[in-house]
Amino acid sequence: MNVRRRWTAAATTAILISAALSHPGPATAAPTAPAPITLTATETALVRVQLRDQAQLDRLVAGGADLANRPRARDGRILADLVLSGAQLTELTAQGATAVQIVQRAGDGTRHFAESVRAAQARTAAGLRAPATSQRTTAATAVDTLQVQQAYWWTTGGQAFVQAQVATTATDDPDVEITVSWRTADGATGSFPLYRFEDSGEYQYHYNLPQPVPSRPVQLTATSSLGGASRVVTPTLWPNATPPPLPAGYQKDFIDAYLTPVDIQARIKRLARQYRDLVDVIDLPNKTQGYRRSAAAYLGDPAVAAVVVESVRFGDQSMNGVQVRTVDPGRRNRPLTVGYRDRVLTVSLATDTAGKTVSTTDEVAAAINARQANRFRATVEDGSAGLPMPVAGPARLDDGLQGTEVPAKPWTVQALRLGVHRDGSRVGVLAYSQEHAREWATPLVTLEFAERMLANARTDPATRELLEQVDIFVIPTVNPDGANYSFNDFNFQRKNLVNHCTGSARDPKNRNSWGVDVNRNYTVGSYFDGYVGASANCLSGTYAGTAELSEAESSNVIALAKAHTNIKFAMNVHSYGGYFMWPPGAYRADGRITLPRPSIDESTLFLNSARRIVGAIAQERGTVTWPSQTGPVADVLYSAAGNSADQLYYELGIFAWDFEVGNDRWNPTTGEWEGVGFQPPFDEAHGESQEYAGGLVEMVRVARDYAAAQAAEG
């Protein structure tokens, strides 16, 4: 839904970036700093940061920083959205970076969720290089040629914008500066710079964010510092597609609050009951772990010497509240012993001839693992290896989970199947969301879409026709366990709750970094096949798991698609940033070798359908997904090894797209594009649900038209 080296896509927590931050490169001229933005040392937030230079970005990427989307160029500066602790932001700032926007604080999600309930009741691998700060002398004779790859314009909120993408033939010269000049029909003129964009060490093109213009531009040219010039082009209206008008009485706006997985489960049940003739509920075959974790405690003082003791079973399986302690036997020459009785694990420390305890932390951990392996596992706390084990405890084991209203049991993920003919005889469309737990707005999109289709089926002939001709599948929350954790414990949680970590990585201090990135756990173009954009580190935000499809969540998506071979179109709904993407979604780093490109005909279908769907999204409130963020995942975002769209497309022959809802909003006062975050105030999330649900309705029309064309061809 993650330059020269690959990204790790946005991690779920503050994966340590200190190693990356501790080796700054040469300083460059400091940019003009906005008003200081700070966090307390223990506070976590999603922050838009202006980085000092490309080298700083490279170090962040290499260190596994939590990048929420592809860094962007603005006025010669590199901007990146990072999940940071206050301490990390301070360290980054000391090395020349500047925080320019707090997109979202760690507590904001909970507050926005509560507000919504009350209202209801009432690039990793992408690279940007800014042009040199000094002007180069233009050669008398041009030594490069420029090609305008994209030139589009559109209007949002009454403001016209233009965006251009230009490539130079001087691909190996990192200091080429390109300037775009434009003219409107009434003679107004202006210009703006473009910035070099590299991916996996290879030059791609120069570009910039959309630029405001006074009215429709009719002419655009580009020139370079080497003397090159492009031909004159006329920017094309984007997306230049409009859906059919909604009929009088069309019903929409079924979303009035953020929805937890428990809420979603209730909504699915209600829709099935209310629309029995149009709905089937499919229980997907692989139960997830559930909102459960093992129980753990520190035996001793982590600041001095401690052992982490963890239950083998989950905390809710009678292990929460179990006590663990070390005792001094009070006698000389006693061996180290371990016993468990009446829910108390007791470690009696060894003593010497003087009766002094002599057991070390390593010995205590080894004894617990050897003698109580069926109940407990123990690891030595970082920094405590070989230290004398103190007499400590009793400490109570606890799973640390705060969601008292969440069922503590394996979870059955459910899909809605909508249509008049739910027998495989019609072309199928799959919409699925919340692979990443913290993306709260995404199930609002898929549920709004589902309810629109059902509610209008009896009153709108066009909707009824769609349900006659298309078989629709909706999975509102692919990752319910992670979502429950995001709502109740740590709102930046990205992954599921399965903890594959071993050894010291199981320390409870890492609890917000455990789990598998569901959208890196699929089989095509995976980390296990050598593709970029996932990690073997269990604490990484893009941890790929122990093997392809090791997780119930990813296996459920593929099981549904394989069981219903009529599915030919799919949309994976993520947030945030405003992207519209399709395969290939991954590449190998050496040479930037992507998965095979779609054929010319399929590429045309992807792009033409994108225009239609982007046009439908824009009808709600004028939101336009930028042309620079419309295209193959590996080209417009980053390489995402093992993502679901690639498996659906390459293995199962499904035209698979990805939304990233939550487009940046233009602030006319500051003249800046501002991010909205994973859990924006509900009014923004509600707007996203409405506009992108309209996009999903248009995808159903695309599927209908495709099936009709296929039938006509025989």
C-alpha cells in the first residue's frame, strides 16, 4: 500500500534508525527552516521531514527507517514522511533535517476514532536528487536532448495545476538542471524547476509536484542547463474521464464512524440479513491467530540485570497473571533448581560454600528453557549476559493487550459476495482492504462501496444491471488482528500479530515491532526470490515472514481468488498518499530488473481503466490522483517484494490494482501539499470513503465492459 538503494516500506513502529543516523555525511547549505516542530523524547508521530541531502536519505533507507511513502522533491528539497520517536527526530534534526509537518501523532488515531464514534452517535525504492545549488554555465551548443514524457493539467477546488515529467539524454550527469516554462491561453506565463529522480541507482526522469497555474496551460516547454530543449507540447487534461451521472435518489453515505474489526463483523452480518437475495457471506478458510499474545515479564531489573520470561501459550490461555520469581535457598552449596506450582514459577538460585547466590542470568534462562520448556521460554535481557542473577520477583506475566472488548480467540475473516448471479457465471471483481492494520480508512471504502451496490439495487436500474452482470467479492479487513491492536494498543501498527522473532528480539520492549507485513508475504516477486522491498528482520515493518504465504491473512486472499476463477479484476485498498497502481510491483536491485511488463494491450487496459476510475473518484469532492502517481507500483511508489497484486496478476491472470487513498491536500495559504496520515480526523476519512467507493463502482463498470467486449470477440 515502501535513490539508489531499496526502501523498507512504512514500518509499524519506530524501528531503530539510530545506526543510520549516527554517521552523517558532509554538510550542505542549510535550507530555510520553518517554525520548529518538536516531539517529547517518548512521543511517536508521523512527521513530514525535509532531509538535508540525498546521502541522508540513503542512510535512512539502509537503516530500515519507517518511510510512509515515496520521498518527494519540493523546491530543491527532499521531503520524506517518517514514523519517528521524539529522540529519533532530535537526532535527525541535529544532522541537518527539518520537520515541516506533524502529519499524525501516536495518540491522534484513538482521538479521531472516539470523535467518529461520538459523531455517529451524534518511494523504497525511490530516489530524488535536487539540482546543484549553483547555476552551471549553459554550453553554446546543446549537449543533451529533452523529451517530455508527461504533461498534464487539471483543476481541484477551483485551482488549476500542471505536472510535467521530462527526461534528459545526459542520464549520467547528476547536476543537469531542467526548467519547465508554461503559458496559458490568456498569455500568462511562468516556470518551475524539475528534480532528478533515480530508482535503484538508475536515472528515470526529472519531475516535480503539481504546480499551481492561473488557468488552463496551453503550452509547455523544457530547457536544461546543458542547453537542451524539448519540443513545445500542449498539456493534456487529466484524467479526462467522467462516470455516468448519479440518478435522482441514489443512496450513498453509509459510513458515519471509524469501524473496528468487531464493528465490521457486525456490519457484514447485518448486510447479509438485510439483503438475503443479493448477499452471501464467505468464511475464509484460514483462521488468524486472533487478538492474542504470549504473556511475559522481566525477572529482575532491565537496567541492572534481568531475564525475560515468556509463556509458551497465549496469555488468555490461563497464563496472564502467572508469577515468576528467583529465591535465595538460604543454604550453602545448593544447585540451581526450577519448579512450577500453583501458577508460580520459582527459580532457586545456586549458592557457593559461603551460602552466597552464584547463578548468572544465562544460567537461569538456560535452566528455565531446559526444565519448563512446555510452559515457558526465557531469554537474557540485552546487556545482562553473564551478570549475577539477583533475587527478584515475584513478577506477573501479562500479554500487555489493552482491548478488553476484543474476542481473544482465532478470528474467522469474512468476505461479502454480492450479485444476482453468485454462481461463477459472471465476471468477478474483488475489493479487499486493511492488509496494513493502521490504515483505518480503507475498510470504510470497501464497505461504503458494498452498501451502495446493495441499497441501490432495488431503486436504480443501472446498479441493478451491474449486479446482474458482475459477481462482486469484498474483504473489508484482511488483517483483523493487527487492526484490533492498532485500535486498542498502538495505532501505528502495520503488521499482523504473529510473532516469529526469536531470542532477544522477543523482548517485550519490541512488542510494537512484532508481526508479519501481510503485503510482503505473497509468492510472486517475493523477498525469498531475491526481489527488493521486504526484509528478513522480524522487527522490520516489511518483514516477509518465515516463508511465502506463511500467514493466514495472505493465504485467505489467494484462497478466495483461487476458489472463484471468474474473478478477473481486483483492487487492493491501502492508505495514504493518493496513488493508483498496477503490476509490476517489484524488481531485483541489480539492474532494476522488474517482473515482466504487461503486454501493450494489457498496459493500455490498465491505463485507460485508471483514467476512468480516477475520474470517478474526482466526482465526489474534486480529488485528483496525480498522473505521476498513476502507473506500475515499481515505477511510481517503490519495489514491494511479495505483494498481493503481483500474485493475483502473474499467477492467477487477474487485472490487479492498488489504491492508496488519502491524497495530499493543497493548502492555498502556505502553497504546500500536506499529508493526511493513516488515521485522519473522521471528516477526512469519511471523504476518502465516499470518493474511493465511487472509484470501486467504476471498476465494476470496467469489468462489465471488459466481459461484454470479450463476449463480442467470441
